[in-house]
Amino acid sequence: MNIEKPLPPPEQQELIFNSLMAIQNRKEQLRQQIQHDDAEIRVLWRGLFKKPDTSTTGLRMSSLMSTGAGVLDGLILGWKLYRKYKGFRKK
């Protein structure tokens, strides 16, 4: 009973090159693939850190309100913590 093993995925298969030209062609394919992947990564990276467009008044006001609410929330939290833990000080 002869059981054959399944072939590994293409990226794990050994490539057999019969000539220098085959090696050069494979090298060029890999270089193009790397450049394509690099371009995609650059676009995604810029998209992560790009500021949203706040050119309209509504978006600007929304951003201002969000920032103000965050600051107010931080102040209230600080005041509550101050009031809760000020009794632990020695007088």
C-alpha cells in the first residue's frame, strides 16, 4: 500500500532552476511583488495617521465638542479621585 504525501503549498515547494535566466526571471518576479506590497503598505500607513478633513464648520464644531467633552471628563475624574483619596493624608 503506497500512500503519497500531499504537496506542500507553493511558497514552501522547492524551486528547481535549470538556467541562470530562470533565476533572473524569478528574482525579477519577487522584486516586483515586493515593490507592489511596499506600495500597498505605504498607502495603508499614511491612511492610519492622516488627520480627518475638518474643512466644514459642522465637522470642526463636532471635533471641538468631542475634545471639550474629553477634557471635561478628565477634570471630573480628577476631582472625584482627589475627593476620594484626600482622606488618606496624615494631618
